[in-house]
Amino acid sequence: MDSQKGAQSPPFQLGDRVRGMSYVAPDRLRWERPEPFEGVVVQIGSGWAGVDADHAYVWSRLDDHTEHKSLVTETELVQRAETEERHDGPRHHQGR
């Protein structure tokens, strides 16, 4: 079976500002509750092939430097990351 079948590109990129409701696994609801958050995307998906087949996650770093995991479907874009932060390598400046 093709693990990429039906795969879509994520709606967010690293550095995007997002908001949503934190994800708490059902077995943790006894001790934790979902909470609203706003932060900057630091990871999309688990990083392990096939793990996100049923639930796609996004991790966001909040202003207090903590991170929240949320479902992509329950997270919305607030602001795209600055274009200058997205480049493939160091920038070279020419001297005058």
C-alpha cells in the first residue's frame, strides 16, 4: 500500500503564527484539558512515516517558550512567516 496515497501538503509552514485548541489524548483527559493557544509552528507531523495517517499534528511554540500539540484540522493560520526567514542558505552581502 502506498503511504503517500491521498497525502496533502500541510496548510502551515515552519514559522507561521497559528492558533487553535491544544490536543490531549483521550487517555490523558483525566489529568489534562485542551486549552486555547496561539504560537509559532515549530514542527508539522510526527516525523515518522505513516504515524500521522489518521491524525495530523502540528507543534507550536508559545510566547512563554512552552509548546502545544494540536490537530492540524483544529488549528488556523494567523499570519504567514516572514519571507526573509525562508531561504535555502546563507545570504551573501556584497561590500561597497
